[in-house]
Amino acid sequence: MRFLVDVFNGLRIAFGALRANKLRAGLTTLGIVIGVMTVIMMVVIVMGLNKALKSQLDFLGAETVFVSRWDWQSNNWRDMIKRPDMELDYIDDLRAESREIEAISPFFDQQMTVSYRGAQLSRINIQGVSEEFFLTNPKELAEGRVFTAQEVSRNANVTVVGPDIANQLFPDQSPIGKEIKIGAWNFEIIGVTTKYGKVFGQSWDNFCVIPYGVFQKRFAGQNFDGLTIVAKGRGEDRVEELTWEVTGIMRRLRHLDPREVNDFGINTQSAILEQFNSMTAGVYAGGIIIGFISLIVGGIGIMNIMLVSVTERTAEIGLRKALGAKRWNIAWQFLIESAVICAIGGIVGVALAAGVSQAISSFLPTYMPLWVVLVGVIFSAVVGIFFGLYPSLKAAQLSPIEALRSE
Amino acid sequence: MPDRKSIIDIQDMRKVYDLGTIQVEALRGVNVNILENDYVAIMGPSGSGKSTLMNLIGCLDTPTSGEYILAGERVAHLTDRQLAEIRNRRIGFVFQTFNLLPRASALQNVELPLVYAGESPSERRRRSKEALEAVGLGDRMKHKPNEMSGGQRQRVAIARALVTNPSIILADEPTGNLDSKTGDEIMQLFEKIYANGNTIILVTHEEDIARHARRIIRLRDGLVESDQIVSRAA
């Protein structure tokens, strides 16, 4: 209780002193403002980028691995293209040997033109999969149904389409049961998925999913990427085990010697995110170091101005001591003043950072969690206390006689 | 009145200032005894040790040797922290230059010693109002020092000195910055405070002012030169 009263008195004195020297306090705190703003902008942008990428990559599914000729994180195309093709037989082997896989499907894709009675959509992503694909992928149905194992095994000409296809070809009616043309072939629409949105600026809703057998028969000749095996594990927390297990099985299927490197790619959402996060971590650390340096420079400015303030107010200190202020009363007064200047700087810095991140959010994803705000303000107050310590103790040590005489 | 108690008892007090190469002996064995409800003026030319004695009486400094008993308490060799408490509780300072906080109102200035005494805000307010009313400034509580005359400022300072009910009012040239008419008013105020039973110690170099006291102690070269009762002739 006594402590609270002291803090309150200290705050009152601090605000009074700051009001009397608004410009000076403002200029002094500029270093803190810039420091806090830099640190927070860094955190906000990097967190925003990471979060944006995560949500962009959500379509992959966090618990799924993608096995293909290609390593998504590599650009060594010349070596990867020499790797052997993926084979559909691997799917049965993987299913038989794995404990981690819950659902597994082949995946082929290819850009084709889709049409319905004269209306044409070009460059539509045609995906050839098995019925299990719908278990591996977080696609939801808005209408109709997905295809069955029987439809896959008898190569039925059925398709599940994205909402873009449905909306563009059938603006006023249900597309279920309608026959559309993919390339030169007729397919019956049996289902429409819900809207997903954009991934890296491209709509992720203009695709047609068809049984993979049909895909192979009709479009395989034009497929460049080859087969990708999509395997869903038992959960996001087991994706590492899944990756290890699938890698082991694949190496056995390919008869790889322990010294040989993988001749296939194992890709997961988390691996891509990790790679991206390690890239942004460098930027992150750099920005935070710069921010810290400006906080220290700002803190030295605070120390300087507090020393000036102590000198200017020597008579006041003497008077306070004569009236019964103890050393710690005086030290406390100047510490609080210093902390308040810095905390105000911190608040302004946070506010500016919030404003800037709002302004740039249209072209750069930003994300400012509450803890960043709190840490920003509290940390700048700590800087104020740290750099206010020496001036405060200096004030506290003043002899009341000397101080009174300075008038 | 033989049964009045001693409030200040200074025995063989010495104060040496160490200025590095030379040592200055400001007090060379001073003995002073002041009783409750005394009204004492301390006089002396500059360099006589007058200010040093005042600082020691006010517990702003500690003597090199000697004893100082303030209201029954030995205070000559207390710590900084204990001295701060004694100052807060026992002594009300009045300065030549008023020493008010310029940005604080009269009321806030008077409250200051109570803040350091740890009084609650409501108690501080109540007692400060009383003190300001006692010095005739009941209508100036919200004014800042720069909105008041010199005499009013010194009244605020006196109210501040009185607000803790100290044993001693220690006034250092209280009229030094005032014109003689205002100075007289301030001295009348001291007379009133004296009449209420307070002990007043006045440090001054002006004979006219010193004659308001009941007793004059003159210092010279760090020693008490004379200690006389003022004759109240007419």
C-alpha cells in the first residue's frame, strides 16, 4: 500500500516535470521511439510473412507428405530430371508396409481447357487421383459427392470441380449431373468443393478432379511432372515419423545403398515452412539487433537528459531532503521519471509501428500480437530504469546543504 | 519559567571542513541550550559559523565532534536516513528564498513534508488546509508560487514548516528577500506562532529582525560571543 502511494507520488512528480519540459522530453525519447518501432516492425513483418506463408500452404495439409521425383526445396532440376519415374505400384507397397499412413492416393496434374456448350475456360488444373485423395486433402464439398472406388476402378468419366468452374460455367443452375468437356472428353460433374481462395495470388478454386485411370488414359502423354504420391499420416504431430517411415520404405523399394542419396523427393508443408522461417530468422535477428542498438543509443540519451535534469533541480532535491525525503525517495522520483519518459517513447513507438504496419498491410502481410505491444512498452520502461539508475543515484547522494546552497 | 524543558542541547560542538589541502574550523566548541517555546535569534558576521550552526541544528549535517540532543534524542551521529526522519518530524524550515516548488500549487507545496511522512492523501489535504488557513492564505490554496506576492510565498513556506507540528521552526533570513513592510508582517506571523507555543530559531544578520526574538546568540570565529535576553523596553 505504502509502495503504491510512493509509485503514485513518483508518477505525479514525473508527469509534472515532463509537462514542464515537453519538447525536451519528446526529443529525448525519440531514440526510444525509433528503437521500439524498429524492433516491433521487424517482429510484425516477419511474423506476418510466416503466418501468411503458413496459411498459403494450408492447402497442402499439415499432416501429409508428397513423394515425387521433385524436391520442392531444391532447384537442381538437371539432376532431379534424371531420377527414375515414380510408379503406381509403390502405393500398394507403402500402404502395406506403413504404420503411419492413414490414406494414400496417386496424384497427376495437367493444365487443360474445360468447356460447356461454347463457354470455355482455359488453363484449368486437371487432377487425376484415387477416391482416397479426398481423405488426404482438406477439400470440403459444397454440393454432390466425391467419386467411389468402383468409379475409379472402372475408369468412370466423373469429376469433382472447384467452385470457380461451377460458377463460371453454371452461373444460374446447379452443375451436378451436367456434362462438361475436358479437352476432347466428356465428364459428368458429381461434386463441387467449397471456396478455398487464393494461394500466392492465384485462385485455388479452378480445378477438376478425375479418377487417375482416366487421367492416365486421356492426358498422361502431356503430363510433365510425373506421378506424385500423396500420403496422409495420423496427425500433424506425427508428420516427422511419417516422413522417416515413408523415406525408409521408398529407399527399400528403390534398392538404395546406405551411402546413396535419395533419388526421390519427400515434401511436407512443415519442411517448406522451416526453410522459409530459417530465411526470415536472419532478417529477424538483424532487425532486432538494430532495434536494440537504437534502444541503447536512446537510453544513453535518456541518461544524459536525466543528468541535466538532476543538475537543474539540485535546489529542489535539497529542499525535498530538508523536508524529510530519504535517499530512496529522491532516487525513486528520478527513476520513475526516466521510466515514464521511456515508456511514453515505447507507447509512441508501438503506436507508430501499428500505424505503419496497417499502412503496408495491403502489400505486405503483417501480424501484431498483443504480447509484442506489451513487451515493447515494458521493455522501454526497463531501458528507462536501467539508464536512469546512475542519474537517480547521483541525485540521491547529493548533500542537502550543497543542494540548498545551489539556489 | 524554570520547569520548561530543554529542546536543543548542544555541547562542545565542533565542525571542521576538509577542503583537501586546508582544513577550515567552522565551529570550535559551541555550547547552546535552547528551551521549549524559546524565541532565539542567531547572529554573526559571515564566516562566524552561523550557517554551519544552523545546518547542524537543522540536522542537515553532522558535527565533527560534540553532542547534540534534540528533544531528548541524541542526533549528533545518526545516519542519513534517521536524520531525514528527524528533519521531517522535528524541524520546520523557512528559507530566505522561500524554496517553493514552482509548478505545484500552494496546497501541494504545503503537503510535501506530509508526503515524506507517509500520511494518507486525505489527511495531507486536511492538515495542509489548516496550516494555510493559519497563515491567512485560506483563499490562495490553488495558486502557484508565481501567482503570489513575495509575502504570500513566504507564508506558504511557513505553512509548510508548520504542517508537521514540528518542535522547532528554523528560519534562515526569512525576511531577506522581502520589503520591510512585508517583512514586518512575516515577523508578526512568527510572533503568533511563538505565542502558540512553538520554538523559533531565527538566523539573521539584521539587528531589527533579531530584536523580535526573546534571546540573541552572537557567534564570532566559530565560538559563542554572547548570549543575551532581549530587553523588551517599550
